[in-house]
Amino acid sequence: MAEGRPGLGRQLRAIGPLPFVATVVVPFVLCLAWGADLGWGLPGIGTAAAVLAGAIAVIAGVALVWRTVSLFGSVGEGTLAPWDPTRRLVVRGPYRNVRNPMITGVALVLAGETLVLGSPAILAELGIFALLNGLYIPLVEEPGLIRRFGDEYVAYRAAVPRWVPRRNPWTPGRGG
């Protein structure tokens, strides 16, 4: 694993194969294969509402992914990639409210694309994405985080929910 804060190249090598493929490449291929129907083909204002809601979700999701990737680099001194993980536990920003905000960000992008593009195939991808992460995170990622960060991660895991954000941000050292 590389030392110190990752530069742009390290971050792009992590972002490219992971969120970029999930949110850009796969939806593009799915739309080529199964088509798209802008705003689900709803009449008039329905299409506009679906596209607007979808665009808002995409923007929010991209902002959340950007924030989490930035924190992984600046605080965690690593990337989102399993082959170049953080050296320090990140418990700042959105990680004070929920343990997996990056997954939430990607899911928001996929949900937004589903609304904008009216694509049942992207909706199916979102379901598969949620299922795979729902299995991978508790079965693989969290045991690895316990091994890497020990009691620090155990305390964080006890205080911050995996999927549903806390109402008030958690502060390390103050308990639950």
C-alpha cells in the first residue's frame, strides 16, 4: 500500500473501476441494450418532475461520493479501493452520521439515473448493488475493519448505524 495522502492518480485508479463503472459504464451499457424512456415516458409535467427529481438525486449522490473520496484521501490517507485502503479510520463529515455514506451516494446516483432515464434495467442494477453491498459490508468489509482498526472501529460501529443516518452526528470519544 502506498504511503501518505493519495494523489490524483491514486484516487482515479480507485474511482475508475469502482463508482465510475457502477454509475456510468454499466448504466450506459444497460441503456444501449434495453433502452431508456426519458422520465419514464410520463405525460407532460410527469416527465419534467421525474427528470428533475432524478437530476437532484444524481447531484446529491455525486456530491456525497466526492466528499467521502476526499475524506478517504485527506483523513484516511488512502482510497476507496480494497487494494489501496485507508490507513486511518475516517469518522468525519458524513461518516459521523452513517457508516456507509459512499454506498448511499452511489445508490442515489443510480436512483437518479433510473428516474431520468426511465430505465428498469438501471433499477435492477440498483437492486443488485444494494443486495451485494448488504452482504459484502457486514460479511467481509466490517470484519476487515475490525482487524485493521480494532477497538476504534468497534466503538464507531457501536455508535454509528450502517445504513440509516443518526439524527445527531457522533463525536469520537463521547460514546453513543
